[in-house]
Amino acid sequence: MSLNINFISMKNQMSIKITSLVFILIIGFFTLGFIAIEKDSDKDLVKTSTWFIAGPALENQEMINRIREEKGIIKVTAKDNPKGELELNVLITNSDSNDGPPTNLSKDSKFVLITYKSSHLIKLQAREGNIEGTGCVHGGSHPRVDLAPSPKKFTTVKIPWSDFKQDGLPDGKLLDIHNLCKFNFVNYNPVSGAFLEIKSVIID
């Protein structure tokens, strides 16, 4: 009888230990999941960074960033009869000015993931830092890719860093991700009401 009671007691203890282990594993799984989500969100430039606008837009910088903070989206619309380029800018490392030192991305970084909606073709430029390492290179050409029009719905594109080439040419010089200053989203030929909306810009 005593042996049977001891056996039952050992069985109960083992059951409790297994249950505790399973509980710990479940908690660990969810904790790691939340950490991963937080890590990804920390890289989203829509969430973390001030955006800048240049050209004939209805929205000014204050409006763009207020909407960004309230609704989690970047939105810009061309004025009637716009003249000149319409350009959205964001630094890779957040800055209060439209310039700043470049960011040295890890060699393990492979791509940028962008979710956007646009009435027209957008040229996505990746501006590199200057030789002094104090700011962005201004003027001239920059490694770039095309974001195809997507006027009806948001679309997500995964762009490897190797796609960013000087002037967008097949044999153009590749982007140096260890000297990456900012992104420019440019509509070179805006028309009245042309729009661009960006939900996320996530750097891998």
C-alpha cells in the first residue's frame, strides 16, 4: 500500500514538473515573439523617424508628421498644376534636420521592405554620406530603384540592397550600405492630385 502511495506521489510530482516546464516554454515562446515584433517595429522609419517634404505638395512637414504620428501613415498630395519634383525624404538615423551623418548598416542587412500606395511611378533614391562622414551627398545621381504605380491598393515590395544601382542602370555602381544617409521618394513629373502614401519602411 505504501509503495503504491509513493508511486502515485512520484507520478504527481512528475506531472507537476512537466506542466511547469510546458508553461515555462510557452511563456518563453511568447516573450521571444514580442521581442522580435518590437525589434522589427524599431526599424520601421514610418514609426521612428521625422519625414521631410520638398516640392509642390498640399501637405507641409508639420502636417505629414502629425498624420504619421496619429495614423501611422505618410501621405503627400500634389497641388493643382504642380511645378517641379515632389519629394519625400527620411534619414536612416532619425534627425531633426533634412541632413545628418550616414548610417553604417550591418553586413547582415539584406533588404528594405516598403508598403505603399501611389498614383504614379516613384523613383526611390538611396543617398550616401559625404566623404567627411558628416552629412548626405547633395546633387548629382544616386543609387535608385523604381516603385511601380499602385493607385488602388497598398502593395508591399521587398527590395534587396543589390537592386540599388547608380542612375538605376543595370551596370551602375552598387549602393554602399555602410554609408547610407537617407531615402528620397521622388515623383519627377507630378500632376494635379498625384499622391503617395507609405505605411512602412522596414530595414532588414
